[in-house]
Amino acid sequence: MNEDQLLYQIAITQIPGIGTRLAKQLIVKLGSAQLVFKEPFKALSQVNGINKNLARNIKNFNQFDSAEKEIGFILKHKISTRFFQDDDYPFRLKFCSDGPLLLFGKGNIEWNPKRTLSIVGTRRASAYGKKQCNSIIEELQSTKLTIISGMAYGIDICAHRAAVKNNIATVAVVAHGLDRLYPAVHRNTLIEMMEKGGVITEFTSGTIPDRENFPKRNRIIAGLSDATLVIESGAKGGSMITANIAASYNRDVFAIPGNNGSPMSEGSNYLIHCQKAGLIRHAADIKKIMNWVDKKKPTTIQTALFVDLDEEEKSIVSFLHHSGASGIDDICLNIDFPMSKTSVLLLNLEFKGMVQSLPGKVYQLV
């Protein structure tokens, strides 16, 4: 951990009026968070999106003691951090324009697991909803994935506990600092999660779980996940927000149908009815749609495979040859191309009859 860099990375998240997108723009343009604070006022005010008032907020920022205090908290409690420019920052969040600048985590967290599924739902889960949650997670035990949720009452905590019970990694994304836990009654479950998972937040210590923090938390849950599964949801609420955000990120959204007329199934049934979510009956549906089946790697490749391919197309074909069927996020991460470019290359390879598109934004060689 570079404490000098971390000081400015924390500080830039605390400048009034500078949100995630503007902060990223400034950092990318100027080179680092530290250089943002050192940039002259006139130069700052000429950056696209930064008016004189925002430039003044940056130059007048004097709360570095708060950032230093946060570093002390991080060191004392062995908290890990991931900045959006770090190599091991969650790659799925790098595709989200509003992905958090800085993440804090505690536990044995794998920041870039191969497969991730967020499970969300009502805080007033019925026996039916809990049964569905437990059953699906148990059936996913062999899939080698990470379950992500929000540590709330109802479906969230059911998902975390079912993951622990089935020895599946699980991560809670919370809407407050890591100096507390909300709700506190779930502390024992969180302790159990630490061995294979843990807790993540974008909020510094001292931040309480205010109402406005939960939608921010929900975008991280959606962004960390390959797919989001809604198990029982009212017409409004955090689960519906998470599902809509996941869809805006071009991630798969699933829902389990519930009793017609039940307030706790109104949201889930609506998502299915409007074709905003795929109907899920059991875990096998998720496995099939997401192509979450481990396959043996091919051992040979024909010489003619690379005929009429440019170097960029060859890199994708080579990766798919060695990895087997892979999601587009995995392909982007491993060949180091942006999502937009990778999508075009994959489309070209489909036209050339080299690559086949599968459900769940997964691709394999023909």
C-alpha cells in the first residue's frame, strides 16, 4: 500500500461537487489523484466539466487530516483498498462509467472471481422466497462462483448464509463505513463470511447507513456481478433498483416467479412479464443461460485456424482456444481490449464463421 497515493485517492472522494465521473476524468487527464490537487486553478477551470466553483473546491480542500485518519483506520484493521486504476480493481466495475473510485474491503476477498451472481430481494422474505434462495444456491455449489448481496434482512442475508453453508464464496456490499455493520444482528454471519469472502464498501469509516447510500451501494452489487437474480420483490425498492442498474450495465437479469397477487412477488413477476428478466425455475436455468459449465481445454489447434485473420482477431481466437467458452468480460480482461473494440472484433469473427455467440454474452470457437 502506497500511503502517499492513498491519501490523495481518499481525499479526492471528499471534494464537494466532484462526483465519480468527474474525478475519474480529472485523474486520467492529469495522471494521478495527487496531481489533481497540485494543478493550478486556471488549468483546472479549463478542464471539461470543471467550472470555476469546482476548481475552487479542489484548490480550497483542506481536509487531508480526515484522509490521514482514514489511513490509520485502514492500517489498524487490515483493510484492503482498490483504486479504479489498480490492475486488480474489479474488472467488471471498470466497464461501469459510474463505478466507484475507491473500494475498501475486509476479509479473504477475491476481487476478480471467474463467475459472480448477485442475489437480491425483499427484506420481508416469505418461506417460499427463502426456500427458493437456499435451493438455488445449494444447486450452484459446483459452479465455483461468488455470491454477492447487500447484507440486509430477508433475501440478502438468506443468500449469504446459504453460500456459507455450501462453502461458496460470498461478498456483502454495504452502504456504510467498515467501522460498523448494519444490521448489527448479522455480525456473526459476516464473521463466517470472512474465511471465504468478506465485506466491501466505497464509504469511509464514520459513514452511517443513510437512505441515500443504498442506491449507491446497489450499483456496486450490480456492477460486480455477471448476472443479478431477483428472488421476491415488491413493485418498488432496492431490488428493483439493482435489477434496473444491472440491465443498464448490459448484465443478465433473472427473476423467480411468485404467487400472482402477492405484494412480495409483484416486482419479480413484473420484470418477467415485461421481459426485463429471464424466468428462473431452478439453478440449471442459470447455468444454461450463463453457460456456467466447465469444459476441458482443447489440446490441438489446426494451422488453418488463423487464415484471413488480423493480429487482433488472432488474439481473441487464441484466447478462446485455450480458455474454452468465455464471457465477453473475461475476453476483454485477458486480451486487454476495451469492451467496444472487443464487441466489434467478435462480430467480425462471427461473420467469418470462427466464433459462435451463446446465451449470456458468452463466446466460443465454432
